[in-house]
Amino acid sequence: MLALAAVLLGFLVLRANPSLIAEQLSKADLSLIAVVVGLYLVNVAVKSLRWFVLVTDKEHRVPLRSVALYFVIGQSINNTTPGHLAGEVVRSTLLKDETGYPVARGMATIFLEKTIDTIVTIVLAICALALLSATLSHSVSVQLLISTAIIAVLMVALIVFVAHPGGPRRLAEWTFRRLGRWASGATIEGLRRTVDGFLGTFEEGTRDISHNRAKGTIATGLTLAIWANEALRLWLVFLALGFNASSELMVLAATLSSFAALLVPIGAGNSLAIAGICGLAGIDARVATSASLLFIMTSVWLSVLMGLVAMAVKGVQASRVVDSAGSERLRG
């Protein structure tokens, strides 16, 4: 997937002409880029605070510093792997190793975090598209509306499936029946009990946290601030390149590009989506591509460096992090 991401980024640059991209980037206002980087650091802090709010309760008191560092480590892994799932397992596992916080409950907090993210981004995208419809051509509006609708349906269906107690259990049971044809009964039964225990803790955690209105309200407010920051950063990137883009378009591009990031890592999905959406809106390909590249350089690529620093601060070895992502046993 990393090779595919590199190829897609290369294709994006070649399509817009590398020399013109280089020229455009060389003229960027560095003071505005510094502000963009600062706002990204603020966003990381707000996202860490949101997770801290969700994991903290009367029974579990976790250090904010550890939550923030593990969030940064998880985010750096997410940004270099497709699906944005490996990093979530890693941050939950690392939190358990230090504080004893159950992995399944940690995954429940992340599921709720992602659910709020999805709802907020889809609502913002629809609102932005509605405001933009008067300035976009009919065909472009239809294309963007269809894309948004497909994303909304798929994401809502996924959330409903995971949130419904019977869905994951039925899938697990179906999987175990087929694995039973190839492995010993004792092995399958042990794995079945482990998964069943994980799902039980996950469901309990999801139910408990989702019923806490105070947590939900705070997390939703922080999520709105996060995505306002994302749109502002994208607008400032365009402004640094000498183009004053509409705020509605920036909201639309920032929110929809987050879903493309799930498919292609290292920012390639984000960049392709931002360049494509802004191109449909009539922005010159050179400017749109340059802005999309600057946006991921000051966020996705920066997050990888931050993840390495966080590992050093916590004394976490990279090999241990990879092992956690690939072989977590779903206990606790």
C-alpha cells in the first residue's frame, strides 16, 4: 500500500507538471505555513484531550500525558497504514500496558470517537455542499452529492453493524465455523472464548460511555473544533500559495478527504481527494495539487515524525509497536 500511495502521489504531481508544482511551492508564504503547523499541533492536543475525556471515569484514572503520547503514536501508525485501524489497536494496547485500562474498552472509546467524527464530518460536508451548490455547476454538484451520499451510507452502515451487539458476534461465529475445518477444536474454542470476552467488554464499554451525556457533549464540541481547525488550516495553505479559497469549499474538501485517507496511507488519499474536489470547483490544478501536498506535509507527514518522538519519550520500541498492531490477543 505504501508503494501504491507513492505511485498515486507521483501521478498527481506529474499530471499537474512537477516544475510548475515546484515553482508554486517555492513561492509559499512561510509565515502562514508556520501558522498551519502550529494549528496542526493544536489539533493533535485537542484530539488527545477528546480521547482523554472518553477514557476517564470513576474506575479508570489515566494520565493525560500518557493518553496524548499514545494517541500520537497511534496516529502516526494510522497515517502509514491503510484502514486507520492498526494505530487504534496500538494505542489501546499501550494504554493497557501502562495503566491496566482494558483493550476492549479502549477500542470502545475509539469506536465512539470515530462515530462522532463520522457524524460531524458528514453533516459539515452536506452543509458545505448545500452552500456551494449555487456557485458550482449542476454536474459538479451532482458528482459531489453522490460521493457524499455513498460515503454517508457506507459509514453509517459500518457504525450500525459494529454498534449492534449481534453483528460482530454473528460474524465471529461464522468465521470460527470455517476455521474449525482447518484447526483443532481446542485451539478454536480458546480463540472463541477470547473473542467473546473482548466483544463483551467492548459492548459494555460502548454502552456505558455512550450513555454518558456529559462525555458525549464534550466530545462532540471538541470534534467540531477539530474540523473547524482542519478547514482553517486548508484555507491558510491555499492562502500561503496566493489563492483565497471559499470557506465552504475548504470545509467540503477537508471533511471528504478524511474518508479517502482510510483507503490510501501517507496522505496520498487526502491529497488526491483535496486536489480532485478543488479541481472540480474550478481551482487551477497546479494550485490545488500544491495545496494538497502542503496540507499533508504539515499534518500527515509531520505526524510520523511526532510518533517517533513520542515513542522515544515513552521508551517504546518501534518493533514492539508493530508487534502490538499485528498480534494483540484481544484480552481485557
